[in-house]
Amino acid sequence: MILKDILLQLSVRSVRLHFLRSVLAALGIVIGVVAIAAMGMMGANMTLSVTGELSQMANNLVVTAYTGGGGFMGFGGGGGPPGSGSGGSQSREEQMITQDQFRNIRDIAGSYGTVYYVYSQSDSIETSDQWGRATIYGLDPDIFAEVLELEEGDYPKSTTTVVIGPRIAERFGLEPGSKLVIGDSDEGSTATVRVVGILKEKGMSMDLNTDSAIVGSEKLYTGIYGGEGEYRQVNIVLDDVDNVDTVKEEILAELNDRDDEVTVQDSSSMLESITSVLGTITTFVMGIAGVSLVVAAVSIFNVMMMSVTERVREIGILRSIGTQRNDVRRMFLYEAGILGIVGGVIGAVASLLIGYIVVLGMVGTTEFFFTWQSLWYIPFAMAIGIGICIISGVYPAWQASSLDPIEALRAE
Amino acid sequence: MQAKSRPVITLDRVTKVYPLQSGDVTALNKISLSINEGEFVAIMGPSGSGKSTLLNQIGCLDVPTSGTLTLAGREVGAMNDRELTDLRLTTIGYIFQKFNLIPLLTAYENVEYPYLMKHRKNDDTGHVRHLLDQLGIDEALSAHKPPQLSGGQQQRVAIARALVNDPAILLCDEPTGNLDSQTGIQIMEVLAQLNRRGRTIIMVTHERDIAAYAERTITIRDGRVA
Ligand SMILES: Nc1ncnc2c1ncn2[C@@H]1O[C@H](COP(=O)(O)OP(=O)(O)O)[C@@H](O)[C@H]1O
Ligand SMILES: [Mg+2]
């Protein structure tokens, strides 16, 4: 409508007349929009990159003993295996997969892919000059080559040799040939082992988190902790990802026939819990970023009040020659909207740049930056910025529209 | 000249009281008067006597505290803000001492503004241009913003603006008060000519020779017709 044009014209000219002031007020919106968009994009890119990593494991199934609850897997990138988070005092009384159960699972799933059992434990380790904790895995030596990828060195061929994850190697300064002690002599048996290989960096995973773990043979493991034939978990690597549901259902049907004995997890259940955690974190961080918009709202409010005060006489003229209250109100809302759009657009452009840098720094990859799940946060933040501006303009606009025409005309 | 029989403005015991902390100020005290269509009336009186207050009531910028004010057959006292604003837009043209043009708009836009508000579309009939031409504001001057125009030019633009919606009544509050006497006379000639063409004009002034342009003078003293 053309009418909007003349009121819009007035708003545009008023903003232009106070250019510097308007720019400064819009700057607050720019910062708020950039903060929200960058945080949102960071969260989205984290989620997408985790999803990408996990989708490479879509053919993995993990069977653990049924513990009553939903059996959700904790997520700690490169941390301990399921159930090991509680520290060192866990062991025998915890629910384990038995040898019989393992054979059952292997009978069912063996024809679909590789099935192997995993012993694991979190324990203290010691090198000549350092002390720390790590996850200790015990595996069937025949399976090493199939499930572990070496960066350098060899697979362990005896009960006194191990391979270690790249992060633990870095942290303790270990390399093939280094020695270390597993276990705490005050608490139980210990073993001195020699590192023969360093594993490839693997990132987060659901079957084996080897990046900060020590992997040895089954004999090495049971030599220290006992518990032969009691497995923490059974991993299944399927040849065909399409068989995930079939295998899962067959195992559950067979083993959970009478009692719930086992829990079978696939990557989708893990993905779900990670996505939900990341979602919560993203929302929280965006909320903090949103505080900057509150500050911006105050400065927009301030500028709008100034504008109303300066234009009291003009409002009186407009009203006296027949401008309705709601038209006056709209004129000031346009003004707030213009500040919002200017701030929002500049903010959007800046978000693209700053968001890219933040994602690169915090997520480590910009592989997913130009996807709509990530870029979506730019229009989202922009809309919030513009919305905040208009809301900040509501009271000043209302005040302008309720001025008495005669009083307003008297203003100098 | 047409027959001036039909009253276009009727005031019946119109009172305006401003409630102040220091005591109520009675700016208008039971004023009754009637103005016919096509009349040119001057309102005179000392400063503070209530002239502007009276004009503001007639101009629907304000409503009386008591009494009835009828404008073109419609009783104003019961109207809400929306209706009063609409009357100001369509039925009344206001000319102020201080011109009261909108500084952010060009002369042309100032004149077109009430047209836009009324018709909700731009003037494509040449009406605005024609009015400005009649008042001696050419195309080049029309493109200027008010502060770039002289006082006389500004008042001519203001008159064009007041006329753009073809109002029944033209109200002028000291229209020459901010002009030198030569320019003031020119403006009065314009108003007199408008009246000769049938426009009802009510003008507040405290200058006798300005009031002489009107055919009737109402004198106000302490809020009463003297
Ligand atoms: N808004 C107002 N509030 C209080 N008093 C007012 C107001 N407007 C006018 N008055 C008072 O009413 C009286 C008449 O004022 P006004 O109509 O402006 O006089 P004039 O135009 O004749 O000089 C004066 O005493 C003035 O102080
Ligand atoms: Mg006055």
C-alpha cells in the first residue's frame, strides 16, 4: 500500500537523519544476531559431525547384560566403555555376558558378520614418570587384526605386550618399546607390559573407544583381573547394514525369551542420546548469547524513546491534520523495524563469516557448515533480532500515539 | 455570493475547563455562537482570552468539558478519537501561526500527505500540483523541504495542505503572526479569495487590520463572547 510508503518514508528519513545513533543502536542487534547464529551453527555442526561419525558405525551392534533400565550408553568421546564410568571399584557383581550367552549370540549373528567379546575395565596405569587412568581392553588375539587399526608398530603377540590409543600415547609420551604398569599395587595385582603398537585415531565410537585405551590379549586381561568368560560386552560387526534389525530381533528373541538377559544397542540409540545432549547444550549456549540481545533491546528502546521525544511536535502536527493513532504507532514500529532489519542483515552477513571461524575452531571441520541444518540459524537469529527490535519499539510507539495533539503541538 | 443561511458550526454553552493543581482554569465559559456556511469570521481578543482554545474545540483537536458543539450537522462531544481524527482529516483544514509543516517531507509531500491519509493512494489527478500552482509554489519549490523555504512560501504550502481534502471549514490561528506585514497581506489576499469562492473561514488574530479582511468579528474576553 502506498500509504505505508509515506509513513515508511518518514521512518526511513528519521533513521537517516540520526544516522550515527541508529548505526550504534543497530550494532547491538548485529552482535546479538551473530552470537546466536554462531552458537546455533556450532551446535548444528557438532551434531552433524557426530552423526557423520556414527553413521560409519551403523553396522555395529553392541550386546550388554540387561541392567534393568533402558541400558543407555553413556557418551564420552574416547572415554570408557559402557559401565566403566563409575571408577575402579566395579567388577564381579556387575552384570556380565556369560560364555554361554556369547556362544548363543555367535550362533545367531556369526553368519551375518564378525562377533567378538570384549573385556574392559577402567584402571590406573603408571609409567616411569607419570600416573593416570585408562580403559583396559582384553580381546581375543585372533580378532586384533580385524577390529584394530594400527598407526605404527605391531599387534601384541604375547601376554606382556599391548597396543595403545593415540591419545594415551601422546599424554604419557609412549611409543613402541615403552613400558608401563597396569593396576595399582595397593589394590590388587599389577602387570608390567610393553607397548608394541600405536592405534590409529578413531574418534568417538560405540563398540571400542580405543583412543585413550590400552588393548591387550584376553589372557593378559584375565591374568590381572580374573573373571574369565565374563564379558563386558559382545560386539557385532555386520557385513550388511540392512541386517541390523534382523540380527537385533533374533538375538532379543532368543536370549530374552524368558527373562531379559541382554540389551542390544545400535548406533541409532546412541545417536539419539548424543543428539539430545548436544541439543540441550546448544539451546543453553544460545540462551546465553541471547542475553546480548536483551542488552541490544535496551539500546533500541533508548533510541526509540529519544526519537519519540525529539519528534513530539511532528507527532502533534501529524495528529492535528488527521493522522490516526494507529498510523503514528505504525510509523514508530517501522522505525524500530528498520533498525532491526539493518542490524539483522548486517548480523546475518557477519554470522556467515564469524560462524565459519567459530565452527572451524570449535568443531574442527567446516564440512557441514553449508548445510541447511547449520545455515538455518542465520535467518533464525535474524528473525529474533528483528523481532526484539520491534518489541522494543512497542512501548515508545504506543507513547507517541497516545500524545495529546494540542500538548504535542506546543512542544518546541 | 451564495446565501449564508445554513449554520455549519454551532456552539451551545460550550465550556472548557483545564484542571490544574493550582486550581481549575476556565478557558471557555458557556460560549454560544453560530457560524454559517461561507462566512469569514475573525476571532479577536487579548492574549490568554481563550481564542486558541475556542479554535481547537471547533477544530476537533479537543472536546468541550460541557455544552454542545455541532460541526456540519454532527455533534462532536460524543465522538471518540478515531472519529475526531477523521473529521480533522476530511472536514477541517488547519492553518497555524508556525506553519507546522513536516520537516522530513518535501513541500509537495506535505500537501499530498492528507490526501494519502484520506484516499489511501497517491494523487494521480494532478490535484496537489494544481493547488500548489494556484498558491504560487512551482515545481522546483515543491521539491524543497520546508526549512529551505521562506515563511510566506511555507504558509502557502500549509494553505495548500489545508485545502487538499476540500474541507468544509478552514481554521486559521494567527496565520500572519510569523510573517512580515507585506507577506501577511499576500496571505490574507489568498484567504479572502478562498472565501469569495465559498469557503467558510474562521481566523484568530489580534491585529485589527488583519481582522478587517473578515466580514464578521467575534471578540472574546476571559473565555466569554464580549
Ligand atoms: N492545555 C492547557 N492547560 C492549562 N491551561 C491552558 C491550556 N491551554 C490554554 N490554557 C489556558 O487557557 C486560557 C486561554 O488560552 P488560549 O486559548 O491559548 O488563549 P489565546 O489563544 O487567546 O491567547 C489561558 O489562561 C491559558 O493559560
Ligand atoms: Mg493563541
